[in-house]
Amino acid sequence: MSENGVVTHELNYVTANRFYVEIDDGIKASFTECSGLGMTIDKDVYFEGGVNNQQRIFLKQTKFSDVTLKRGITDDLVFLGWIQGVLETTVKKRLNVNILLFNQAGETMQTWTLIGAIPVGWKAPSLQANSNTVALEELTLAYEGLKVKGSLPNIGKENRGAKGFFVSN
């Protein structure tokens, strides 16, 4: 932002350690790590005859990477119950999962919503008699779409809202 020719910047920094995970509109557990959030857009590259300094790129489907959540193991078996339900029933329960990131003032800076998330992995911690570290369990989620809410620039805003990826301010 410019004020009388002087460039000013609003300090609003975010650290990676201030986040919460909501599952089905409620905080179900406290997580120590969230990794893998991302997407890749498949593309085809074509070369035009006679145009040697350029290529044509055609976008295809979006692939969402699996998200891994880690937390200290507890006697709360909600995730194991979710996975057990997926394994034993014909109806696979999919839930929306919100990952909320906060700034130092405690304000929500960004929210990622995993649409139609379903567990595809669970991992028990390594158990070692000579270790004094926290035993961490891992839950891996696949999801059908991603919704991002936060302060985003207006670049390409007229094209937002394609199936599976939604952005809102």
C-alpha cells in the first residue's frame, strides 16, 4: 500500500504452528502436524509446426494429494472407528474436513476445506522401550475437492468455481 509516496506494509505474519482441524463441523482432536495439502493439474503439451519458440499447454484434470494428520496417540478411537466403518460397511462415510490457519493475533488467516474426505490410511506409532518421545498416530485422508477461503488476489477470479476447486474470500 502506498501513502503519500511512502510504501507501507501491514504486518500480518503467519507461523505454521497455529492451526486447528475441524472434522464434520467440530474440532475432533488436536493435531501436531498436517502435511501433504496440495494439488496438481495434469496437462498436455503440444508443439505447433513452424512455431519453434513456443508450446501449447492444455489443462486437464486436477489431482489432489493425500493429507496426513499426526497427533499424540490417545484413548479416543474416533479415527480408528471411522476407518473401521469404511472397511466394514458398503456405505463409505465421507466428511468435510477444515484445516484452519491462524496468525499471531488469533485471527483465521486461511481455511482449507477438504471436500468429501475419506480415510485411506492409519498408522500406529513406533513403540520403543528406550524412547522418551511422544507416540504419534497418523491419519491419511484422500478427498474429492478443495475449497480455499482467505485473502486471495483477483487473478483469474472470473474463472473460479470450476468443479472440485473453489476459492472464496
